[in-house]
Amino acid sequence: MTDASARADAVYDKLVARAGEAWVEPRLERTARILEYLDNPQRTYRVVHITGTNGKTSTARIIESLVRAHGLRTGLFTSPHLVRFTERILIDGEPIADEAVVDAWDEIEPFIGLVDAELAAEDQNPLTYFELLTVLAFVACADAPVDVLVLEVGMGGAWDSTNTADGDVAVFSPIDVDHAARLGETPEQIAEVKAGIIKRGARVVSARQSAPVAAVLRRVAGEVGAEIAFAGGEFDLEDAKLAVGGQIVRVRGLADSYADEYLPLYGRHQGENAALAIAAVESLIGDGRQRIADDVRTEGFAAATSPGRLQLIGTEPTALVDGAHNPHGARALVAALGEYFDFDEWGVVLGAMADKDIPGLIRELVPVTTHLFATEADSERSASADEVADAAEVSGLRPTAHPNIVDAMDAAREWAAEGEKRAIVVAGSILLGGEAIALARVEGWKR
């Protein structure tokens, strides 16, 4: 480990010592306060702000790749990370350098105590992990400096720390029920919170939504004079065909149509994410009326990646990781496995956070699951392997329970090796997926 890596890890240790991402309080003013001390770095570049329930990170990564292909300097802030926290902040498509983490923290740290003291005087909790990580991302992007920051909401929208930035473009991936205890129990209630990222005069693009959700987004956009466009209306994914390593898509954008474009990502849902990304970039560059040049689009799509989303981590036997962690995401995963892969039997290694709809997640996975290996991530938020196994039994499966990802993958790989057309997919939690990716690297599963 280099000295810079050690110092960056020390910054991360200071962050995780604070209230974690599971602790969420609806407040913007304290993030805004520390940003004021720092002269509001989030106002030094244009912002594409993205929220939704599923597909946020993949869409954000495609947007960033397309913007970078225009020759602009880019920042990307997403969550959570798979292996190392620097994955959350990309500068020009690469994880932030350790030195840049340290430099940004050195700028921020003198003001943390001031804001914490103000919070204490008001009987409020100190600045949290995510609040400070958001500030660090804003500062690092200003220091780079970037031209455009593609900014993914942490949770919700209106009161999320990222909403201290003003998005030139607000992007909505599909909205469904998730984090119900904090955001609301219906898609419409959740849409009200997420619609808070729409700023006056911004452009808004949205994936297909249910009629009640679309009505919320249209109303909020109208209230602030923002122009809104929906997939299936003003733009759309018109076709997606299987190709080696991904798919060939045809997209009708806001400004023009784009045919026979190679996208190195699996699943029709990724094609839909790409169409949403096209509309977002057209809105950012050219106000929705300027065609994206062929060479720019080809380069941007070709460079698009989505770690942890149908990511191949092993061969002999084949093993994939997917971030599906709710019923909507599981439906997309099941569809993609059937359309893009030719295996007769799937072993599903499943672990989930305790606050997720685990029975609903499993019900969606049943059609492709030959054997379910229930496990748990190394997190106090994780449901136990036994709890996951119990939920699987209710759905008619005969699971086995394994206390950690190492034991689960050992069992799954042994099972898969016993059949000619068996494969493994790890799902249910980004944290679990990250553990599987790290394990695969150490043990050299890809040949």
C-alpha cells in the first residue's frame, strides 16, 4: 500500500466513524452550510442529477461516458461502492486518485468542527458519512476541474444531500417502492420525494413510469417551469438485439433517431437505460434539439460499463453478479438471464439487507432458480442467511443456508461444476456483490 493509499483510507475511516448510510434524516441545510464555507464548489460545473428506484447507477454511467465522449471533463458520483470507496467518485471515467481524496479532505476538514458545533447547539446529530462524502465529491470535482458532474441521489431526492446542487437536467429512472419506511409506501408518495430534484427552468427526462407517478412528475415540473419528456413518448428504445458481449440498440432520441448502436451491456433494461441517457445528454448539450454525432455516440456507448450489473466474475463455472435488490430489479434480472444466456440451470446466491422486501425479491427470482444458496453480507444491516432461507422456503424453494459469501460461493461453484449447463448469479445486495467480486479476484475465477 502506498502512502497516498494509506492516507486516503484514513479519510475513509474518519467518514465511516460517523453515522452511516442507514441513518437518514431529512435535512439539507447543514450540507448547504459546510458548502457555503467552501464557496459552493457544486456551482462551478454543470450538473445532471439522477434519481429513481432501479437503473440509476447504470444510467448515470452511460450518461457520463457519452458526455466524456464529447471531449468534456466529467465527474461521476454514485453509491454504494462494490469494493473500495474511491469507486463512488470518478474523474474522467476513472476512480478518484488517492491524492485527490486527501487534498479534498484537507480542504473540508477545518470546517467540519464548525458545522458539527452548530448542530450540537441545535441538539442535532453531527454531519453524517454520506453528507460529508457528498461534500468531498463536490470539492474534488471542482478541484479537477470538471465541466459536468453526473450526480446520483443517495436516497429519495428532495432532502438528499446531493440536492444542494442544482441540476441542469433532472433524470428519473423507473420509480417503484423501496425504502418505504423513509420515502413512502406507494410509488406516488415516493415520486413526490424524488421529484424534489427538479429545479426551476431545468430540463427533465424520465423512463416509463406508472400513470400516477408520471402525473406527479408532470405536475412538479409544471410548477417550476421545467420541460419534461418521457420514454415511450418523446423518446424511446425502439429495438434491442442480442450481440456478442452486449446488444445492438435502436434509439429514438429527442433530437434524432440512432440505429444499430452497440452497447456492451446485457439486458433490455440496459437498452432502456441507454435511451434515457441519450435523452439526458441531448437535453444537456443542445437543449434537446441537437443530434449526438455518430462518432461521439459510438465512442460513448462502447466505453460504457456498469460494474455489478450482470458482471461476469467467473468462468468454469460461469458466475455473474447483479445488483438486483428489490422485486423490480429482480424482474429485470430474470428477463435478462432468459434472453441473453443459454444455461439450463441457475444457482442463485442471495443475500439482502433486512429492510428490503425479501419475499417479493425471491418470488421474482423463482422462475430461474434451480437452487438458492442463502447467505448474508458482512454488514449489521444484512438479513441473516437463515432469514433469507426461510423466505425462500415459503416460495417453494429448497434452499441451503451459508454464513458468508465464501461458504456460499464454494457450495455454488461445486454445484455448478456438476452439470454441463449450470451457472451462478449473485444477487440481492450491492454489498454482497462487492464481496463476491473481491473474492473472485483473489481466487482467480476468470480464466
